Amino acid sequence: TLSMKTEVRSKFLRSRIRCAFPRGQLLELCQDRGRLRIACDCRQHRIDVEDRLQQPKGLTTLSMKTELYGSKNSRSPLVEWMLVETKTPYKHREDRDGMPNPFGQIPALRDGGVEIFESGAILLYLADKYGPASSTPEERAKYTKWVVWANSALDKSLFTPDIDRRAPPLLSVLDETLKGKEWLEGEFSVADVAVGSYLLFIPMFHSNFQMQAFPNVLAYMQRCATRPSYAQAFTANAPRAKAYVEQQLKAPPPAKKFGFGL
């Protein structure tokens, strides 16, 4: 368990930080949206704690409070990708003791007193709490629509034996949308975690599916697959996804089809 102790001497950011890990050193201490944001170099963990700056003196003990219930062979890694991207410390649990999902399905998350299930809902919660500030409905709408689309539309077109018929119409539109873009909404966001994860599930379930007709989607998948946080979250499946994308990028473009049975 990661723990730190912070002794707040005044309302200013003057604190003594001690990391429980050996040789852990303070890398960052700043105020961020009403919280103290602390990062240490022991394992690149980051901790958000309630702002105690209004108290003249006090002792606050910080502990890892985020628990992810899941397994590497489920959709849990896409939630882990977001946790790693935001440098949120968490404990991965493969047991079912205290499972926060009443239906018993994974992934499910407990974050302090908050219990949440369904991968899309978890991603949106993590983006709101630990991601970059998104203080208005207009800002949140930029990524919310993509997370919901990934779960409701892209999911159904990829996790099916009929992928050759159902996926191309969606991938064609996505390919056009990604033209000239690095990420879906400017900077990398939870939108890319959601959409990128589902796209990179293709080589795990449909390794023979051909993607050459969607060059912008392939390039986007490559950018996602080469992020260190993706590799950390998806572990053994990450090299497989990366190899698939590289193979598809090197393959010749598909031949044009003509009518009249020719």
C-alpha cells in the first residue's frame, strides 16, 4: 500500500512529504483544482488528496484507495490504461470479495466511497476526477460522445463474427474523421482510450481482419499502441496489437472491386 504523510504548517504549500517506498523522492507538489497533487518517483505514482490548506495545522495520511476489479482477459485493461495515463495509484483485484457491481460483472471500480461499474462509466468518472480539468458541459461533451459511441456502436461492430460486414461502414466514417488529426479531440484524452482500446482489440479477436482500406485509422491505432501507458495496461496483449498494426501498414492496399461479377 502506498502511503505518505503530509504535515500542513499553514495555508500555503509548505509541507513535508515522506514516501513509504524506499528511496522515493518528491517530484511534484502543487495545487490543482482544490486538491494537493503529489507525485513521487518511486513507481511514478500520483496521489490526489482533499485540500487541507484551510487548516492551520494538521496531519493527513494518504493511502491508495482506488481498487479495480477485473482481469487481463476482460475489458479491465482499457480502464487500467486510463488509470496509468492519469498516474492514479490503484490496486488491481481479481477476487470478487466486496465486488462493487451488484451484477457480478467486471470491470468494476471502488474509489474511496464511490462504487461504479461498466467500463464506459468508469472511464468518464476517471476523466472527470483525475484527468485534465473539464469544468463545463461543452468541454465534457467532446470526449463523452466518443466514449458512449465506443461502447454502444463500435463495440457491436467489432465483437461479432460478422465483423467483415458490420465494421467497414463505421471504420470508413472514422477514417474520414481522423484525416489530418493526431487524436480525436485535439490532445490525447479519454476519448482515445475508449476508441483506441476497442480498435486494438481487433487483433486479439479477429487477427485476419484486413484494415488496409482505412489508413488513417491504422495510423491512429499505431499511435495508441506505441504509448507506454497502453503497453503497461495491456501487458502481454500489447506487443500482439502493435505487431498486427505494423503488419497491416506494410500490406498492399486492397484491390478495387468491379461490378458484373468481374
